Amino acid sequence: LDTVMGWHGEHGRAPLLHERFKAAPVVAGEGGRVHFSRTGGQAEAAAGVSLLEAAEQAGLKPKHGCRMGICHTCKCRVSKGRVRDLQSGESRELNGQEVRICVHAAEGDVELDL
């Protein structure tokens, strides 16, 4: 995008409309052990490590897209446990609810339907 904007600054005539996206700041939490109920695996997730990253570290390949919580491709059910939203910092207990695993982290032991 910087290259296009530079070229347009030198050669363009009409206004160049654009937008940029960036990941929200990570709000670290407690971290914890993530259990994967379908595969039987588990992973230790440090504070601020997303559930998606924890699954990948355990050798799983969950569906995902943007890694920023926009596309909702990574939604997964939390069978039980507490998670922290890495965008807002909100921590909540979830039992049987879906979350975007790319923007949520473990707050203690968490069981995912993966």
C-alpha cells in the first residue's frame, strides 16, 4: 500500500481513497492449559497467547482467516472454562458458547471443541 500511495503522490491526479487495518492491542491475561476435546490433545498457553495459537502449537489446524476477529471463520465452542477477549480485556466464564479463538485467550483451564 505504501508503494501505491508513493506512486500516486508523484503521478496521480484524483484523490486516492484507501484504508488500513491493524490488529487491536493485546490485553494479556492469566494463560492456562487448553484441552482439545475431539482430538484429546492439550497445550499450555502463556498469558496473551490466543486459543488459535495454542491449538496450532499443539499441532492442530483449526479453520481461520484474518486472525483479527473480523471474519469469524475461527469460531469454536468452549465446552467449559474462562477466556479473556484480547481486544477488550474482558474476562468471562463460557460453557457451551462459541468464541473467535483468534482473539480469545485462556484464563486458567479451558476445554475447546477441537
